[in-house]
Amino acid sequence: MKFDSPLYDRIRVKPGEDRRPRSDAPTCDWKGCSQTASHRAPKGRLRENEYWRFCLEHAREYNHSYNFFAGMSDDAVLKYQKDAITGHRPTWKMGTGNRPAGANAADANDPFNVFREFRGGSGWRPQQERVEPTRTIRNAERKALNTLGLDVEATAVEIKARFKLLVKRHHPDANGGDRAYEDKLREIIQAYNYLKSVNFG
């Protein structure tokens, strides 16, 4: 349908007369120009949310010569660009937070239980000394641990963490639907289920 068709005006909410340029529209801010201002252009740094109103021709000319960093030294430009990486918000290095005297990592606040799965508790604790296994390790247990890539000294928490990691790594959905990983995944699940059934760890 053509835009100047009488049918077009009948189905529009407003009639075609409203498409004509308005007489009260602002004029171009370019010195000596009396055309209608149809485009906005930013006034520059330190004048955010302030705009010039230009006609199309002068908006193009203004944009061609516009320089946000005009009047800034090279060091100031580099500092601005570096601060722009973080959205001009303050940052600090990791691990420089103020910690009370005598506090250690076990006292750290862990609202998302990040360390629970790896250390078996509600917060992080230094790893305990390993104790030599007191029970006889059967060949089936060794094979299952070997399938998970663990040694006979592995704890129940380490077995569970490794199982979750391997399932994510070998799941067909994580490998673009490749069914070649299904056998390995089945072997990992069987090894984990066996270790659970014998209460290993």
C-alpha cells in the first residue's frame, strides 16, 4: 500500500495532515540556518543530557568534527579510558579487604556455600591430614576410583565433587549432542553408584 493512498489515511489513527512538518518545530541551532531542527547532537563532555538541535546537513557536519576528548591531556584521556572499563566505579584489588586481627579463612562469610562441597562443612576449613586407610581396598573399589580419576585416599566429599565434575564434562548436552560420550558417562555413573553402595570414603 502506498503511504499517500487515501486508504492509508482511513486506517491510520491520525489523518495525513499530521504528517506535514509542524510550524512550531524548533529551528536549527547552527548560526545562520533557519531550517527545521530534526536531529539532536550532544553538546560535549561535562554537559551530559544537553543537546544541540540541528538540521540533517549541519548534524552531519557537527558529528564529523565532534571530539569528546577535546581539551584533555593524553594522561587524562588514558585515565578516562581505564575508568570506563569499570563504568567509572571505584574498584580494589582482590584480597585487600579489611579483616579483623586474628581472623582466618575459616571465619569468612560464605553466604552461597561455595566451600561447603569441597570441604564437607558449612564454611572453608584447612584440609585435614590424610590418614592411611585402615580397611582393605578391594579391586572393584580401586577400579571405580580409577574411573573417577581418584586414588584410594579420596574422601566421600572428594568422590562426590569429582563425580559431579565428570558428569558435567561428559554429558552429551555439554558436547553438542555427541553420543560418543554416553559410554564414558555410563561408566562414571556405575563407578559412583558402586562406591556409594559400599559406603566408600
